[in-house]
Amino acid sequence: MPQPSEPDDDWKTTVNLLGIIVILLVLGAGVWLIFELDRARKAQDCLSSTMRACRRIETQ
């Protein structure tokens, strides 16, 4: 016969879910930061090579 769920078990489940959410947010921010740093590096390389058209201006 299974034992009834204790309040402590519910709290542990909630904390585990919150921990997973925080880890996913940190990983997402890290991936975004890597892409932004790569984009900035490419722009810096272009500007340091004395090219004039380093960035395109997109019009709609």
C-alpha cells in the first residue's frame, strides 16, 4: 500500500522544478551571450580591416 504524499515531498518537487527552470534560463542566457559576442567580434574584425560596408541596413 503506497504511503500518502508528505508535504516535505511536495516541497522537494517544487524546489527541483524551480532549480531546473533556473538552470535552463542560465543556459539560454549563456547561448544568447555567445551569439552576441560572436556577432560583435565579426563586426570588430570587419571594421579593423578598413572595409566600408560592414553592416547592412535592412529596409522593409
